[in-house]
Amino acid sequence: MIGILSNVVSGILTKVSGFFGRRSAWIPVFAALGILVVMMVGAQVRFGNFLTPRLVSSLLLDNAYLMILAVGMTFVILTGGIDLSVGSVLAFTGILGARMLVEGAPVAVVIPVMIVGGSLVGLLIGVLVQFFDVQPFIASLAGLFLARGLAFVVSLSSIPVVEPSIVWLQSTRFSFGGWYITPTGIIAILVVVAAALVLGYTRFGRTIYAIGGSEQSARLMGLPVMRTRLLAYVVSGTCAGLAGVVFAASVGAYPLNGVGTELDTIAAVVIGGTLLSGGSGFVVGSMIGVLVYGTIKGIISFLGAESSWARITVGALLLTFVVVQRAIVARSTRRR
Amino acid sequence: MMRILKHRLTWPIAALLVLVLINTLSRASFLQVTTLNGEFHGSLIDILRNSAMLMLVALGMTVVIATRGIDLSVGAIMAVSGAVALTFIESSPTPGDLSTVAIGIVLGTLVALVLGAWNGFLVAVLGIQPIIATLVLMLAGRGIALLITSGKITTINSPPYRFMAQGYVFGLPFAFYVSIAAVVIIVLLERRTALGVLTEAVGINPVASRLAGVRSRGIIWGAYIASGALAGIAGILYSSNIMAADANNAGLFIELDAILAVVLGGTSLAGGKFSLAGTVIGVFTIQTLKTTITFIGVPPAITPVFMAVVVMIVVLVQSRRLRSGVARLVRSVRPTPPARPDLEVTP
Amino acid sequence: MPAEPLAPSVVEMRGITIRFPGVLALDGVDFTLRAGEVHSLMGENGAGKSTLIKALTGEYPIDEGSITVGGAARIFRGTADAQNAGIATVYQEVNLCANLSVGENVMLGHEPRRRGLINWKAAHAEAARHLANLGVYIDPRSSLASHSIAVQQLVAISRAMVIDAKALILDEPTSSLDRGEVEQLFTVIRSLRESGVAVLFVSHFLDQVFEISDRLTVLRNGKLVGEYAAAHVTRAEVVSAMIGRELDELTAISSSAERTIDRDAAPVLRATDLSRKGALEPVDVDVYDGEVVGIAGLLGSGRTELARLLYGADRADTGSIQMHGTAKRVTSPHNAIENHIAFSSEDRRAEGIVGDLTVAENIVLGIQARRGWLRKVSRTERDAVVAEYMTALGVRPADPNALTRNLSGGNQQKVLLARWLATAPELLILDEPTRGIDIGAKADIQRKVAELSDRGLSVIFISSELEEVLRLAQRVVVLRDRRKIGELTSHDTDVDALIAFIAEGNPAVQENVA
């Protein structure tokens, strides 16, 4: 009996070590997962009522928009770029949709327009980066300004979203036991799954990794670098447009929505194990990063501490991950 | 004539003049300066006063950008320094005393300087990308400021402190003198010593600079310290203007305006050669642009659209790809003999 | 196995000319690559090797000439075009993605798909098959970074086989391999040759070139020198074709090589056992007062690495440095300058000039760096120093406010020389100071070095042009394969003997050393 057990254990151990040997890029993802588990268990021990089905379910509900943004950001960061515009795009598409609904446009038109609006901003940034050699940081900064300003052009004040089919996205709760999930949560999970498939199982996805690993190599290998990088920014913009729909469904439309969200998104992606230098990371990691971020917020509110602690904790966590990443990169370049 | 056209301050100054012209044409009162109790008032004076904060931040940003870096944390540092200064003054029994105010200001600036040193440490010593290194403080800084003020908006009643942003000396706003003093100090520091040229060398070619014996680590570190300290003083001005420490709104988006001012002034984001005079002009241009936008009846909230357009124009003009494309176009129209490097002399 | 009678040509390049601003990088070069041969392309730095390769891989467009692949004329607009034509390239710094798996690197862009999604199982199986064809049995799922450079190189070759390459370019594939790994690579190259692939091989290791090649093409200064059958040419002939003979104008410069050096006092610099892993085996060097020590050896022999270690640009793993008999620790360039050592890098643009600064600013940069930022070189001081050295070296244009990047190569080199002379060094290390500059500037710089050493400056002079080394240096240290193989006194040797020594490592010549 014990022999069998030890065989099984050692079998698992070899499998696990073999897995990590081959896939060292997953290590930071598991580190993030470890942090998530430790935080949740720690909070449960401390508060006693933290890990309730209702609370854990609300984690996904509250952060669905962030998860969608993080997926798009992962594409861009994997190419070695960055997209600062996502928070503003979310606000812009949200208010644009709300205004169109007020003007009487049908939902079947409004939602595609919101999503395509995001894609267009992404396309603009991608064109600046790819064809004019503008640094991603600056190009997406222009996108940030543009989308934020356009949001105010659409409306200077908030517009409530009362359209039933959009409100339905957030208010409907499919319950089982104490657990529940909203359509927005389902959308977020679908986006994560779709992105994981695209990144893992398509030539487009693999080319994104190749560009992040070494753009020069990707070019010399004859891969379509130009098209792929452009598309990465379009994906990010599209995700931001979709996040605009989800965000509008949950809190309504306000031109100042999502200020600073781009920072939260970047932090979540990095905490989820994606290297800022590009080429290494997974959308699943970004999802875990978002959950870590959500859990920190949850714990802070449970503690009744200043909500500012959330930002500080996220900042500190971001710093830790970046320094560790830096150390890993430095070691691997020295080895070469 | 070509010499004037090619001078790098020509276009920034032209842009500023065009803005002033538009304003003057659309309202005659723009250039008007009235006197009230020996103090000058008017749109121009407002621009001088309101640009002080941006001036301080943009000066620091110029030096950081010259080293091939960027400092996103300036807004957050402003929030912290304001919070430190006001919390100290508020907790003091004599908030109205000049000495209390002076200590508060020094404390706020010192904390900002330390935060700048922290950024410099991450960039120059640990070798973290500047965007990310300063993003950390951008994220956490406002949280720290909120902790210092215990989550509320600290307000004080202290005439000397109010004087910083709202007082007048010899008819002009005191804040204007602060920004001019900063300009003079930074110009002296960069151009009277060798700091400026060494900074440029590091920004243009870090490898060659190292081989020439330049100790780039200290230079980069110093740039972030200066940026932090200047942002700290800007934070004091901000809090003095509203007589409150507002951790959420102090210096919000100022990093973007500052980057824009630096770029408008002709300093390339790729680092290297920098122009402090250009930055000064860039700051005034942005402040005038904002005044203009407000004046022509556009809600200030829409300002970002104009900013976006300006950013795009500026980066496209700076884009090497676009320039070489245009140059190729010109050449294909009018063939020129092949370049002879020996004869290429810049005017 | 000599390729005679000649096999059908796979690639024919005719009259290839490529111009860069101010430089004629390739001047009407012809090159033919035939099926089933290993053809080495040879030449020193700046000869045009890499430009020719980049023309063939589609990275650079050609200004004149034609490229024919498999009988069809081609115009390459990018690397993808060249690959589609059947030309695959493996670069020195292995251009693969270290973040991906071995199998992915082999298959990237050619993965088998099922219903639009990549079939990883089939992809890895196919990758494993291609690897096995080259005798590489590794897990295609393992990460590329976990393998040695040698294996990565084989992975890159497997990738070339996936696209069914007719011609395979190997650009310095052996520069970071050890002996056993080179053997493994050569086995693969030979089996590719058997199967009819045309292999273009570039290496600065002469032994390897002669071991693997059927034919050699030598380039110099962007021009074709000649094509040789490897079996019918000696190493010395090839080296002398690569290095060439200089114009008579230069030989008129008074030779400082005959001057006798007083070696009784402690040397200005004595380096003992200086080494760095992967760069240089332990080397000893002495330089005496007023002496010019030449360092000769081919590219990659360790000559630049030695200079960088002496200057503190790289940290030495072992060894010590003495100046005037006192031990010094030279750990950084700043440190070296404080110890009055100056170093001018071989890569003028990337590591020498600060292009966007003016000539005057570049000249005083060395002095300024030594003083630190606080004590600025005053305007009058600067003007005096700049005027003195610009006149002495004849910098053109004679405008101290010109931007350095707009100067010609020779004048940039003079600016660098001025920068270092202005720091009043005791030891000046010059790495390839005359490379890629016109003959007039070359003569100026040689004359200046001779004159300075007459006045007591010690110089380490590195150049791939052996005539100039022999003319200027009293003593020549010869490096080969990252080792010092001997020292020669200039007046006991000539270019031919030196070439023979570099090429063969002939100990008979070494015994002549005084």
C-alpha cells in the first residue's frame, strides 16, 4: 500500500519536475496561483467567513471587465509592447453605447459598434507603432488622450444604462448552490478560453510569442511580423471595447470611468507571470493576476483598512515581480 | 533664413505665437493686463501662474528623458509631498507661523526627493525599464499619500502657505517666481557644470560614454532625484493653491502634460540632446492651449482630444520613418548627387 | 573532395553593388554557390562579407547586379522572399526564439494544422524527425534555451531543412563552439553536402575553413579578390589575399619600428595572466616607455578582448596589472582613465563617438569624464585643447561645432584620437584605428602614432593590416584562437613571416625572437 503510494507520489513528482523543466515559463504563473491560494486561505483563517461561495463568486463578477482588459493587454505585452489606452477606451465605448441607446439605436447595432470602436483605437495605435516606429508607450498614450477626450465629446455627464438586454448581462445570476455566475462572468471566461486557444494553437498566436522572444529572429524566420504586431494592438482595443460593454452593464456609463485602469491591468498581467520584455506569459496567468488583484481589494475591505492599501499592495507586488523577472533575465543572459 | 528655419526652437516658438495670435484675434482682452491693488491680473498672468506646476515637473522630466528614461510617478510624488507638508502643518500648534510652513515645505520636498532617489535606484542600479520602475510608484504613491492624510482631504488655514500659490510679489504671482527660480537653478546646474553635456552623452550613446569614462549610473540616478524633488515642490504649489492635500487629484495626468511639453520643446523621447528653453516654451504652449480650449467654449474635459492630436502630430514629425519617407519623396522628385560625408557640415 | 568538374550552380550573384551613405560596401562582386559544395567566404572586417550575405538573404536590397537562384532571376524584397527561393541562413548569434520550445523553433510558421488549430503532436513529431535526420536526438518539447549553442545551431539547420533549402548559409557558426561540438557540426555539414545542399560557410578560424571547404572566395574592401579551390591554395596565400598590400604612399612614413626601447626601467604597463572566460586565455603583455607594441592576429583571435580587459571595459577573471611597477586595479573605464590609460574601440560609431555631440564636445569628453561633472572644462580651456588637437591631427571640417556624426570615418577617428590625447595618457590602446578610413587619414593617424611614441607615449596598436603594425611597432604580440602564440621583434620579421606565423602558428618563426 505504502509502496504503491510512494510510487504514485514519485511518479507525480517526476512528471511535475519534467513539466517545469520543459516549461519554465509556467513557474511564475504557479507562483501567482500560490500567492492567490495563500491570500485566500490566510483571509479565511483570519476572518472565518472569507471563502464563502457568494464572495468568491463576486470576485469574478466584480472583475470581469478587468479580466477582459488583461487578456488584450497580454497579447500586446507578449509582443514586448504596452497599451496604456485600455482604461480610456473602456470609458469611450461605454459612453458611446449608452448615448446611442438613448438616441434609440437597437442593441444589435450598439454592441458591435462599441466593440469595433475599441478595435479602431487599437488599430490606430498599432499603425503608429508598426509603421511610424513610435514607441508603444507614446502611441498608446495618444490613444489614451484621444479616447478619454472622445468620451467627453459623446457626453459630459454620466448616462445611466437601462437597456434591459445589457443590464441583463450583469444582473442575471445563474445560481447553483450558493455559487452564481453572471453573463458578464461567462463572457470573461469565454474570452480567456478563446485567447488561450489563439495564443497556444494558432500560427498568429505563436508568432506573437516569437516576436516577443526576438523580433529580429521572427523577421529572419520569415514570419509575418508586421501583420501580427498590428493585430495584437487590435486585439487589445477590441477587448477594451468589449470590456466597455461589460463595465457599462455593471456600473453604467460615465466619461471618467476606468481612470487608472490601464495600470491595474498592467499590474495584473505582470503579477500573472507575463514578462514585460515580451515572449513569455499566458492569459491564464493574467486571469490569476486579476483574481489576486481582486482578492487584495477584498481583503482590504474586510480589514476595514484604507482602500489605498490596495493600490500600495498591488504596487509592492508589481515591484517584487518585476525585480524577480529582472533577476531571472539577467541570469539567463549571463549564462549565454 | 534657412538658419532660422532649422533652429530647433523655431517651431516651438512659432506654435506658441500662433496660439497667442488666435487668442488675441478671438478676444481682444487676452493680452490685456489690469492692475488691482498693485497686482497684475489678466489671461497672460493666469497662464504664468498656472503653468508653474507643470514647469517644475517638465524640467525634471526633460532631464530624465535626456538619459533615455521617463518618470511616470511625478503626479503621485506631487500627491505625497503635498500630503506630507499639509499633515505636518495641520498637526503643528502654530500652522500660521512662517517657520512651521518652511519646515513643512522642506519636509515635503525631502520626501519627494527620497522617492525620486528610489526611482533612480530601480533604474540605474537594478536596471529596470524606466516605464515600469516609475509605474510602481505611480501605482503606490497616491495610496501612500492617502495613508499620510488618513484617507481624508486634509485642509489647513495658514496664510504663509497660501502665499506660495496665491501670493503676489512685485505685482506678479509668487508661484511664477518659484518656477523661474527652478528654471534658473536647473539651467545653471546643467549648463554651468558639465552635467548637461554628460547627461546628453549618456542619452545619445551609453556604450561610448562608458568607454569614454563617464560614470553614467550617478548621472541617471541624479536625474530621477531632480525629477522627484521638482515634482515635490510642484505638489506643494498644488496643495497651496487649494489649501488642501487631495491625494486623488493632485497632479493627475501631469506626467502626460509634462512629457508632451518636453516633446513640444524639441527634446526627443529617444534621449540625448535636450533643450530646457524648449521645455519652457512647451509648458507655456500647453498652458495657453488649455486656456484657449476653455475660452472657445469647449468643455475642459474634451481637452484630451486636442492633446491626442498634438501628441500624434509631434510624434509623427519626430518619426524617423516618416522623415526618411518624405526625404525619399523629395529626392525622387529632385535628384541630388550622392552625399559626401566630408562635406556635410551642419549650419 | 574537390568539386571538379563543377556541379550545377544553385546561386549565382553577378556584379553585386551595394552603397551605404558615403561607403561603397560591395563593388561589383561575383559569387557562385554550387550544389553539393561547401564554399567559404573570407575577408577581414569591412571586407563586405556580411553585406554580401545580407544581399543573399534579402535583408539588404542590391543597388546593382543580379541574383539567380536555381536558374531563375530573383529580386528579394525581404527575408521571406529569400526563404521561399530556398535560401536558409543560420547566424552566429543563432536567430531563433529562446523563449520557445525546440520543436516550435524548427516548425514555426510551418506547423501542421487540424481544423485551423495547430496539431502539436504532429508538429513535434515532424520536428523530431527533422532533428533526427541531423543526428540530433533531443526532446522537441524542451525549451530551446536549455540547450547549448551548438545544439541550437543544429536546431536552426533543422529549420532550414523544413523549408527544404537548396542553399544553406552558415554565418560564423563555430565562433562559440568547442572542438567536439565543431566536429558534430561538421559531420552534419558533410552529410548535407552529400545530399546536394549548397553550403556557404563563414568562419574566421582558418583551420576550420580548410578542414571543411571545397572552395574559397576572398573579399577585400568590398571587392572580389579571387575564388580558389581549397585543395590548391595555401593558408598563407589566403591570408595575404585577405589582408592585401598597401599603397606605396604609406610606406613613405618614417618607420618607428627600428627605434630601440630602453627596457631597464619598470614597464609602463605589465599585465600578467590576464584572462576572461570565453574571451581570452591567460595572456602576459609588457609595454615600456615610448614603445609601440603591436597586436596581430585575425578577427576573433582575442585581440579586441585583450584591449578591453586592459582598459577595464570588461572585468578580467584572472590576472593582475602593474603600472610603473605598482599594482593597480583597473575595474572600469573611468578607473583606467584615472590611471592614464586610454582606449579607442574598433567600433567607432557604436563605441567611440557620441554622434549628436559636437566635435569639441567629443574631444573634451574624456577630460570631462575624468574630472567628474562638477568641474566643467572651462570655455577657454576647451577652445585651447580643441584647437590644439584639431590642428595637430588635421580634423576636417575645421569646425569644432560640427556634429560629429556628419564627419567622415577618418575624421571621426581623428576626433577620437584627439579625445584620448587630450587626457594626457601614458598608455594609449588603439584598436583598429585605421579601419575603413581613406588613405590620407590613415597616413595622418600612422604618422601621429609614430610621432607620439617618439615623444615617449606608450602605445598598444591593434590592426588587421600587418604592414602598418610592423611599420609602427617595435614588438608584435601574436594572438591566435584566443591565445598568445608568441612575440616577434619587428626588425627581425616581415609581413610574409608574420602571415605565416598567424596562419600556421609556426614555432620555427617564434624561435627567431630575440
